[in-house]
Amino acid sequence: MTDKEILDWCINESEEKEYITFPEAIFSTITKELAETIAEHLGQTTLMKLPERELHFFKWLKQYDKPVWDDLWGGVDEDPYTVGISFLPLLVEKGGHFPICDLINEDNYYFSAAHIIDKESKLFLESVKQRYIDKNPLTLSQKLILEISVAPLDIWHFAFRNRVLPSEAKQAANDLIDENLLIHLTESEHIATFIDF
């Protein structure tokens, strides 16, 4: 399908259904630029179902960190896993995911490069990068700070990708926090200033 055909398909879906459910064949062809066009055209009130990989992630989250899943989806009477179409550009990026950064009842564990404490962490981060380049094994804390330095992430997606329990990923973050390498803002209103989407 061409970009125009995909946009027309989205418009049609949004008019006929409660939310857009992208077939993988269409979702996998959407570029970030097209996603931005779709989101801008359809506006803030249009909903979409999260893509299959995120549905798989949230089923895992429900099993391994139910309080966080409840914080996100527990009060939803209708079908969970629907979000605003404005998240589409984030989701189509390589490794893109729905960010967990606005928890109300649980502590947020969302980090960006701005959360890395420059002075204390510069040498540590450089040594971690060198270990990665040299293909030496990294601890979970080292993997975490390296990933944070590249792109914003929440601890649950990090745990899922690295096939560890959320509690292990939280401990890795807490180790970095205790060593004064990482700032931890637990409340969503404090994190908002670090979010760009």
C-alpha cells in the first residue's frame, strides 16, 4: 500500500470502528513520518489497539508485575490495550514501545539520558561502552545505563527485552541510583519534564 492508501485506510477505520487495529502487514510498513501524518490527521480523540508485540509484552507484565499492570489497565472497563493514535510514531520506531511513565499507584521507573548524573557517571558510562565494544559481558546495571544513554526507556520493557524479572531490573536501577549514577523520579508529574512525545 502507498502512504496515501494507508492514510485513507486509517481514516476509514476511525470512522467505522471504536479504535483502529492495524494488521501487522500494514503496521510494519508505516514509517515514523507517515505515523506522524496519521496522528496529526486523525487528532487526539482517535484510539488505536497496541501492536501485537506490545500485547505480548503487557500479557507478560500482567503475569510478572500485576500491580503495575493494574495501575495502567486495571480500571479499564472496555477492551484494554487501546491508546491514543498520538503514540503511533513512538510505536513504529525500531524497538519502539508504549512508554510506562505515568503510573499513579506504583513508582515510575522511566529514565532518559537526562537522568544520568553527568559528573559521577561519565567515566562509568565510558568504561561500559568500551566493554560493550570489546564484546565483554555486562552486568544488568551496566546494560541498563548503556540503554538509557541511547534512548529513553522504562524498567519493564528493559526487563522484558533482557529476559529478567521486573524485580531484577528494578534492583539494577536501584544499584545505579545508590551509586549516584542515576536520578530516580518516581512520580509522573516530575517525569513529565523529561518526556518528549
